Amino acid sequence: MDLSKANIPVIDISPSNPNAPEQLLSAASKYGFVFVKNSPGIGGIPPQDIARMFELSKELFESPVEVKQQVSIGSNKAGKNHGWLSQGIEKLDPKTQKRADVKEYVRPELPAHIIPMI
């Protein structure tokens, strides 16, 4: 893929780019989209880990509502502001949105040993 023609920011998330967090926030805030460049050979996310995350995501979203409710954001079992959110609950811009978003959503919490608390 020729990334030089992308009209959105391309952010390298490998450890060789210590500015990645700030770049991701800036790009998401300014453009709303970002292309994440992954370099598994130099410390990026291994392809098998990405594939596994998609498998887990599919498994969760195909689960019955009763299973997903066990880890809902409202239950706080997954941590504050982490977990599953059903369709029709969230409004990203309540001031202008008359109807809630139609998406089903999950926000996982990373273990503290991966991203230590600051």
C-alpha cells in the first residue's frame, strides 16, 4: 500500500516512535481518522496478536446479551468506563444528536502490567 497518497495521518506505533501517543491523539482530534502503521519486526504488534484480538471481538459480539451484560460498562466489573455497551445507548454529541448511535461497543481495559498507572 502506498501510504504517501493517504489523506490522513500515518502513525508508526512501534517503540522506535516515542511520540506515537501524542501523534495519535492529535490526528484523531484533528482528522477523526488515523492510519496506524504497524511494524511487527521492530517491536510492533505481532500479526497473530492482531488476529487473536479480532477472534475475541467476534466471540464477544456473537455472545448472548446476558453474557455481554456481565461485562457491561454499567456493571463496573471491567473497570471504570471499560466494558461492553449495547446498541442505542451512546451519543457522541448529545447536543446535536437526536438519536443514539446504532453501534455496539466494547472498551477493553489493559492490565496494569502492560500500561502501568502513572
